[in-house]
Amino acid sequence: MRKNLSQQKLLEILCSEIEILQQTSKNIKEVAPEIAKQLAELRRTKLKVDLNTYKLEELLWKHMRDVNTKAVVPKWFITLVAIVIVLLLAQSFGIL
């Protein structure tokens, strides 16, 4: 008896879920043409975007000015060039 009650309850739940799905499908079918129309309208609409890039351009200009006015040479490079010059001078005078 108990098994039949649980099966009966499951059958009732399943039937109610099917009814809900049918109603949802009906609602979706009613709304689908309007959604399609609005999507088509959105696709046809051209967007106009106005970006203010003043701050970015100002920052870029400052960096370009700094790069053009300041030459940054690492100390290890200067040291290496000095050693090579000393070795070349020593070789040309016959010390090495």
C-alpha cells in the first residue's frame, strides 16, 4: 500500500511539472517574436562612442618627453665600455 502511495505522489509531481513546462513553453512562444524584433532592432542600431583620451594622451606625451630628454645608460654598460677602451689603449701602446 505504501509503495502505491509513493508512486502515486511521484506521478502527481511529474504531471504538475509537465504542466508547468507546457505553460512555460507557451509563454516563451508568445514572447519570442517580440524578442526577435528587439534583437533585430539592436543589430540595426549604430552605436556612437565618444571617448575622452585627453588624460591618456597627456601621460603619453609626458613619457615621450622624458624618453627624448633623458638618456638612461646602465652603470654596468659604462663600466664595460671603460674596460674595453683601457684594454684597447693598452694593446695599442704595446703594454699587453
